[in-house]
Amino acid sequence: MPVHRLLQHRPRRTAGRAGDAGDHAMTEQLEAGTVTQQVKENGALGAPGGEVGKARRRKEDARLVTGRTQWTDNIQLPGLLHVAFLRSPMAHARITRVDTSPARTRPGVVAVFSGQDFAGEQGSLPCAWPVTPDTVIPDHPPMAVSEVRYVGEAVACVIATDRYKAADALEAIEIDYEPLEPVLDMNEALAEGSPKVHETGNESFTWKFAGGDIEAAFREAPVVIDRTYVQQRLIPSAMEPRAVVAQTDGDSFTLHTSTQIPHVLRVMLALTTGIPEHKLRVIAPDVGGGFGSKLQVTAEEVLCLLITRRLGKPVKWTEARSEGNLTVHHGRDQIQHIRVAADADGRVRGVQVKLLADMGAYLMLVTPGVPILGAFMYNGIYKMDAYDFTCTGVFTTKMPTDAYRGAGRPEATFAIERVMDELAAEIGVDPMEIRRRNWIRHHEFPYTTICGLTYDSGNYEAATDRALALFGYDKLRAEQSDRREREDPVQLGIGISTYTEMCGLAPSRVLGSLSYAAGGWEHADVRVLPTGKVEVVTGTSPHGQGHETAWSQIVADSLGVPFEDVAVLHGDTASSHKGMDTYGSRSLAVGGIAVVHACDKVKEKARQVAAHLMEASPDDVEFSEGRFRVRGTGTSQTIQEIALATFAAHNLPDGFEPRLDASATFDPESFSFPHGTHLCAVEVDTETGATAIRSYVAVDDVGNVVNPLIVEGQVHGGIAQGIAQALFEEAVYDSDGNLLTTTMADYLLPSAADLPSFTTDRTETPATTNPLGVKGVGEAGTIASTPAVVNAIVDALRPHGVHDVRMPCTPERVWRTLRSVEGESA
């Protein structure tokens, strides 16, 4: 079925950085009214006094915050050896000689291997998303054999009795290189005669998507805005560096790894290494943040498995921070050319996007798909007649890019929100007014966009009105006008970002139509134990999101058991045998719904037992607040009593299996579409370029909320990452292809002291595509905040003739932009 037909399927109407939850909001915020709570009419779920909607502190924090847990690097095994990797110092070169023998004599060294030693068994790291039939996917050896294509690529490894001896021995390995010319600029890479990253050339794919008549939209349009924006390359920087522990027991293997995707990883490792899937167990212990960087099949995971298979001993590798900056896949790195055609009053006729996306040296797990996810979001919340999108994936001699918090949607939102400000300036109206003239109104939902997505619910007016009230928009505009009249050297800028995003990845049929190799379903098992306690086995794999707490709240309401009586198991393919893991803000909207459906099946089983024990028809037995009651009588039994009776199995219905367990696999019928309005006020010193955020307001609509504290943490962490892109972070390479930002001294991550306090609130427009009415929140803050900040900076400088400042908007870059504009006008 064509992509556009699938996307038009109309739904039924009914957070180095910590984990993705970010810093937890404090209870005082709730008491102060900065978090809106709303009772959900959804049966037992969300009922007054229930668990869903309650601001519970995360139960897993007792071990995560204190460190009394099992991080991968904490794991110690008898006879454990340590692995260190020698990394290429060249961005592009042939390997002409490797001599590992000097390293073998170093103290504590057990073995030394080069790429040639693994050439026959290491395979190629997988790419699961060839976005076009002719996508060029070069072989990607976990350890380079004959040629290196980015600084940091593994070329050899040492295995020793401790990590320091292994690292020390690396210097004894002798490798000779024949330098080749690096390829660093995307435009130059596509030019005729450019040096080639791979023999096939530097273009991986060109992907096109269109809706409506774009030529008609631009033909004789009274207003055309044409802008180019640069999404700088970013480094994810999770709090916990990557780590791997591999062990073998005969022909079986266990891999502990700091990953977001234990289930996907197991399949891919089996395909890559040849280890039968049923002989391979993957365990993601507690994981300290991911942001997409651990949504990956890494060279180190493959190589550690090969090493333990070769040596028959357990091995561990833990990444150093500078090593991680070199070799964790990077994010963003796009050049966006966006054109907007509009009527004289600012009504958008059409949007055209031409995108260059830097793939880096290879295609990793979902590298080509990241910009394609953004393709469906460049229209944002706006109505238009036509849309045209073209993306070209380009190889360069840099670390590959892949999913990073938001994965394509922050880039798209940035471009459309920046250009809407440019359109407002062109026709001379307030930037908020231009949005009102173009956005989808609440009574128009469900609304099928020009991209073919059906937004099921939303209320942009309500979220925006609330944000404007909290922000004091009119008062700030008046102050801005006064400062401009006085020619104050410190100018006030006001930035707006009205966003939506597609999350809850994803309907499997849609992913299949986009050539993605896997599905978008999720699985859960719910087991009621003999004593009435409950175990939930989830296919999602948290790395800071609070699944154990949220899932416990859902189950407590659904089954009527105490919150404390629910345990959530995850991250181990031996116990959680089935799942699609955690990314794309899908955990609650997909995994949480699988838990709901499994609970429903448990209740139906328990109803059969209860009816039998109370000598009633199952049709006459109703369930609420953990108790089965015979309608019209005083007879009842608790679910705990039913659990014990089922375990004893003395008096069960004929043919009934003595267990209250159930499984459910949920495949969503559509994406979910959270939205919101973020407003930012900045003060920009036009003499120095210094920028300070004066106030920041975020009003998000993520549907019904299971736990307000978790939502607040996600929003806070997301905003911090979006502001970081706007003001601080950039991965920088020199002309030889060396990464210059390998340490925290060079790659600037903001601390709490660098960020303002956020004013946050919510509106709640329930999703119509799942029984909880939930959407997604993990990436919303990152998607919304970057354009809000940059729009504010440009707004402050617009009277000086500035219409863009390239990110990150450092004081130097702001100052140079101002000087450049002044020089042009002199």
C-alpha cells in the first residue's frame, strides 16, 4: 500500500545528562499549581483517588540515585578480562601495515587482535532502514581491516587483566597508514571530482515526498520566503558512558550492555555474528541515559562477543568520555533549504524543503531514516495546499550520525518555526498572529495534513492562550518596543515555538511502507502471584523514563492492587522474551497500552474464577477497585482471594488453567501527536553578543497524564537539551577531519547554573487512539525549545538587519553576525 494511503488512515474517534526523564520536578511545583491535573473518565484508570494522575516519586530512584544498582560497569565476573580499543588517528587512510606483537609482551596482556584477525567473522554492522530501493549501504566492519574512514574507528584491540594495562599496551601496537583526502563538507562531497568516502561515491540516497501541487502554490505567490538553516552536529553525552560485558558458557552467550534496545540488539547480533538467537541472551541493566545514542548496534558489542568466543573468557569494555565523544554516534548535522509561498495576508500556500543530511562515514542502525521521520513534520501545525520534500543522504569522513532525542522532528520543527517568524516579519504582523492565521483549529480535529498524517486531537488555541498568560506576552512586547526606541544596547527578544510531533513509534504497517526492517508493536506480560502481588514484564527498556513507577500506577488502577504490590521486570531477553524497546516517545503510548490490554485479559480470567466460586454467571459479576461483586447482592471476593484460589486449584471452572497470567501485544493504529507552545524571552547585549534567557514558559499537551512528576522531569530535561543546541553545543572537526571537541572542556554541556528556571503547565487533549488517552512527552521539550530560543535571539536583533544566527548562538557568533550585517549596510 502506498505510504500516503497508510498515513491517511483515520483513527477511530473514541529526559553529562541524566536519564531521559531529566531532573525530577519538585513536589512544591505541584502545590504551586504549575502542573495541571485532570481527572480522566476512563473506567478505573484515572478515577478520583486512583494512581493514574498521581504525582508519585519514582520507585526506581531509591536505587538509581544512590548508585545501589547494577550498571554494566559494576558487573564483576570470575576471570574477567578487560578490552581497550586502538582508534584511528586519521579521518581517511589505507592501513598498510599492522604489527600487534610488541603489545603482546606488555604486562597483563592476554591477547591482541587487529581487524584482519576478525575479518572472516565480524560481518558488517547493520542498517535496518534503507529508505529507498537503491540506498547505498557500504560494508561497515566493526574493526577496520584495510581502510579507515573517520577518526576514532577501531583498528586493533588489547585484552588484559585490567583496563589500565590494556590501555597502556595500545601504544605498543604499530600501524602504518597511507593518508587519503578527507571529505568533510556535504556540498563539496556531492560536487563532481570530490574525493570519495566509498568507491560507490558520496551519495547514499535521495528520498522524495510530495503532496499537492507545489508549482501552483509558488506560481505568482505574492510572498515567497527562502531561507537556509544549519543544524549543527551534536554529541548525545548520556550520563553513563557505554559499557559492555560479554561472557560465554559453552555454545551460549550473555551480553550485558548499556543499551536502549536489548530485543532489537539480540536479533541484530545473531544476524551479524552467526550466534544462534536462542543461544544469545542480552541484558540491559539499569541504564543511565540514552537520548538515542544507545539505540544502536555498536562495534564494541559485536567485538566483545567475538573476543569472548575466541578466548572463552568473560570480557568487559567501558568507554572513556573522550573516547565516547569520538565514537558514540552523533546527531543532527543537516543543511535545510526551506521555501514558503504565502498570500499577502500570510496564509501559507506551500512549503518546499531541500535537505542535505550528513550520514557520516557509514549507515548505522537507523541513520537514513532519521531525516525521513522529519519529512512528515515540516508542515508543523499549519494548513497548506502543497508540500514538497527532498532529502539527500551524504557520506563524509566523520563519525556516523543516527537517532538523537527527537530524531528528525526537532530539525523539522526548527525550520518551520523559524521561517514562520520570517514570514511574519515580511508581511509586518506579530509572529503569534501569523501562527493563528495558519494553524489547525481545535474544532477541525481529526485533521489530515498535507503530509497525509491524521492528527487525531489537539487544541493549539488553549495551549497558546495559557502560555501567553503565564509569559506576560503583551507586557514584554511593550518593554521590547521601549528598548528599541531608546536604542538600548541590551535588546529584548521574544521567541515563539508552536509545535506538534509524531511519536508513539509506530504502526508496523507504516514502518513497513517506509522500508524499516522492524515493526512498531510492543509486548507485555502481567502475572498475578498466589499472594496477590503482581509482576509485569514489559518489552520496553527504560533508561531514565520511570517505567517501573508509571507501569505500577497503571496496573494498580487496572487490577485494584496497591501500587507497592506491583513489580516491573524489563531489559533481559531471558525474562522479557519479546519487545521492541524504547525510543521515539513510544513507551507509554505503545508499551503502556500493551500493559493495559494484558491487565484486561487478567481481569477476564479472574472473573471466570470469581463467578464460579460465587456460583454466579460471569455476566453478573462486575469488577471495581480490586473486588469482584455479584450484581445486586452483597457477595464479593478480592482479586487477591481469586489469585490464591487459582493457585490452589481446588475449585476451578472445568478446563480452566490454574493461572492468572496474560500476555498482550499492541500495535498502534496511528502515531500520537502531542503539541504545545513554548515562549522564550532573551536579553542580547549588542555590544558583546552575550545572550541571557530571562524567562521561559512551556505549555505542553501530551494527552492524559499518568504521573505529573515524570512528565515534568521529561519536559525539563528536554528543554535543557533544546536550549543546549541553541546556545552551547557543537561537534567541531578541523580541516583534516579531527574532532576538536573530544572532552567536556571543549564540548560545552550546560549545567543547571547555565539554564533558567522554567515555568511549565499543561493542557490535556486526550488521544483518541488508545484507551489511556496518552500521547508522548520524552522528546517534546527538545523539539519545541530550540526554535523558541533562536527566534528570540533573532527577534532581538531584527532591527539591526539580522534574520538568522547560526547555532550555537554563542556570544562570539552573535557578535560576528551583528558586525557582518553592519558591514554590509555601511
